[in-house]
Amino acid sequence: MKLLAVGDMHLGRLPVALPEALAERARDLGPDTAWSRCVDHALEHEVEAVVLAGDLVDRERDFFAGFNALKSGVERLTAAGIRVVAVAGNHDTEVLPRLADAIDGLTLLGRGGQWERLGLDEVDVLGWSFPSRHVTRSPLDTLPELAGDRPVIGLLHGDLDRADSRYAPLDSGVLARSGAAAWLLGHVHQPHPLDGEIPIGYLGSVSALRASDLGRRGPWRITLCNGRIRAEQQPLAPLAFEALRLDWTPDDEPGRLLPRIVEAAQRRVAARIEAGALPDALGLRIEITGETDHGEALRSQIEQVGDEARFEDGGCQIFVQKVVVDTRPPLDLDTLARRADPVGLIARDLQALTGADLNARQALIDAARPALADAVAALEFQPVAARLDDDAIGDQLARAARRALSDLMGQTR
């Protein structure tokens, strides 16, 4: 059994944050191209069905934008015997039912907020669609019993683990205990890994729509193997954005900035080529950190380059979308750590975070984890907070400590 699962497409919407030189290619780098590639992939791999997790169309008035792109893809799929199944999200609550009525072969599950189950060859797909743009009650309150010997894949659009959401609040615990073999979700654009024993999480937007849509994008190939559902992302997006961090040291010269950006970008492109995930265009969001006295010189170089910070590598158009210079003047931690004031306390913590005493470092990380988990969980497009690892927490703490030390030293000079 093979399916292709597609997250938020938002047909009719053009990607933003493109440089002027690529602005005229916005449509080629947008959702229409991503959808066409999804169709090509489904045909090439002879999947049984393509399932769409809502927000196929960006706005209710985008009927014709959605009609043209969807109809073309659905016709190609159904001509090859591939079914197309969708649920409506909060962006296409009204327009998707009209599109489904107008396009032969597009099956809409769960109209009017009523759960509906569709049988495929080896699995059933259970779906629920938004009956209105805002839904404050969880659709899981009316989830039917999932009895039977056949695996069930849930297809749903909603807000995971946000009880006060206006966009169909969902409880991950209820999903995990439901008896379904997988839950494929739409709404949040940041994809989840979907690598658990029971894959539960967001498919993510099928292509980057804005610069904050970081990382790989594309549909997911869903397979049934030895009674277990497996999900594997297919990075087909024409546009992607990546975050790069360059650590600047006191010995690094400002004149090396642009060559270092190119070198870092080339390494990222090489990794994407190896993974078969190279987009047509790749936007870089660069953060320069570290301790140096050359912060102003680095900012000056970036301002001079401006929109011309782009080049091509491996057939991919690479552009620098944003650069943040977040460097600090070098600090003498040994001297500062001997002070009996807040500066000394922070300096000692920073030494613990970056030094050889692993027990001291772990104690600080364990103390900070609950607060960081709450902060991450409050961000709409972040992955689940449980995936915060020790290295990520330690890095965030060290950066915050350096920033606090620099600020405090600036106040006391």
C-alpha cells in the first residue's frame, strides 16, 4: 500500500521574501509547481491515492486559482487510477466543497464537520472537514470508535495541543489512544518528523511560502509495511529557506565574511544534493555570532552587498534573504568570574556551559529545560517542545549568557 500525503498547499498564494531578481519567478517557485511535482511523484511511484490535509486553497475567493491547478492534477491522477481524497481546513472551508463538486474525481471527506470513513485496498482513511472558519470545540469529541481489522489513517486539519484554539483544537494523547495507525495533520506549516511507532503530526506546507518556513518541504510517501504505517518525506519543493550560523572569533577578519557565506552555502547545497533535496531556489537566513571587535565592519559589508548577495550552485539559485550580526566584544571570563555580583554569577554559569565540567553543564540544562519547553510550545510554527535536546538547550543558554554579560558590561563601563 502506498499513498502520497500532501500538507497545506495554499494554491493561489505566491511566496514572499524573494530577491528582486527572482520576483518574476515567484509563480514557478510557488504552490502550483509544488502540486504539479506531487502529481508527477504519485504517477511515477504508482500510489493508490493522494490524500490532502486541508488548506488546498489560500483564500475563499481563490476558486478559479484552485480550480485550474487542482483540476489539472486530479485529471492526471484519476486517469491513472489514483484516487484523490481531501479534507477542508480553515482557509478553504467554503471553497473546497465547491471545488469538490466541480472537479470529477476529487473526494471531500467529512463535510459539515461529520466524520467520514473511506475504504481503500488495504487501509481506511478517516476524515473530518472544517464546517466553518473557526471551530473552538475539538473534533475528537465526536471521534467514532475505530473497530475492525483494517488499519485506519486519520486525515485531519487542526491545532495540536492548544485547548483554547479557534482552529479545531486537537489533543495528541487522544490521537495516540484512538486506535488509528497514523494521524496526518494539516494547519501548522512546520513539518513533524512522523517517525514514531504511530506517526502523528503535521505534514507541513508542501513548499516554503515565507522565509520563516525553514527546512525541507514536500509531500510524504505513506506505506504499509508488516502492519505498520511508515512516512517518508519527499523533498520536492521548488523553494526552500535554510538557517545558517557563522561563529566569528577574535582572529577572523571582516574581509572573510562573503567567502565564508559562500563556503557555508556550498556545504549546505552539497548536503541537499546528497539527500536528493535540492530546490530550484534556496534562501539563506544567516546569523553571525561569536566574540569579535569587528561587528560594525561586518554589518557594513552586508549593507553594501544588499540584494546582490546571490549566486548559483548545482543548478540552484542561492540568495541571502537576511543577515543578522549578533556578535559581542571579547570577554575575559576568568577575570569576570571572580566578581561577587551578577556579572560574576553569569560568567561562572557561562564557564560551566562551555567548560569541561559536564555535571555542572548538565545541571544548568536540566534547570532550564521546563522554561524553554514552554517557550517553544508557544510558538506557532515550531516543532514539538519535547524534541529539545541537551545540545540545543546548552547552546541557547550560552548565547543568552554572553548577551547578558555584554549588556551588563556596557552598563557598568
